[in-house]
Amino acid sequence: MAACAHCGAETQLYANGVPTCVRCSEQRVNQVRKGPSISGQSIRSVLVANITQATARANRASQAFIELMGQIPSGLPHPDGIQRIHNASGELAKARKDLMRAHAALDDFLKTGVVPQDLKRSG
């Protein structure tokens, strides 16, 4: 038996290839029937804003990385140049990972109605 992707209960039921127990499946159906609530609208707005911010950050990190790579070879001593590339690359990787997380959170919310933990704690 598989574990429900939402609550962890054992289940044999799959929804779109994702293990989902009967209780979670019924909750999702009921939520879809009710339509988005006011809090659902505000959660969606926060998640979309998170994507916008993460996209802007990823774009800035990408631009900084491209500019840095355009400066190669620079007059900096070799280790400093390498460290600058590592730093810019690490920042770009982190920004892209955060962007993927923001997209995944919105996708999960729209598909299943699952509110991300950080939004549950803050409001």
C-alpha cells in the first residue's frame, strides 16, 4: 500500500498518479464544489506575489552572473575570480530553487487546496 501524499494514511486510491486516501479525496472534491473562499483568494494572491518576487530575484542573479562571466578574464588574482564565479553561481542556483519552490507551492494549492506551512503559521 502507498501512503497518501497529503496526510500519510495508507491508501490504494490514486488521483492523477498521486496516492490519495478517500478522506483527502473527498475534502478536495468538497473544496472544489464550494469554490474558492476569500481566504483562498488571499492565499493565491500571496503565492502569486511570491512567484513574482522569486522571478525578479532569479532575473537579477542571472543578470549578475552573465555580467560577471562577460568580465572574464579580469585582472583579479585567480582565486578571487574563481570565488566570485562560485558566489554568483551559488546565488543563481538558490534563486532558481526558490522560484521552483514558489511555483510548486502555487501548483499544489491550485490542484489540491493544500496551504503551504509558512502561510499557515503566519495567518
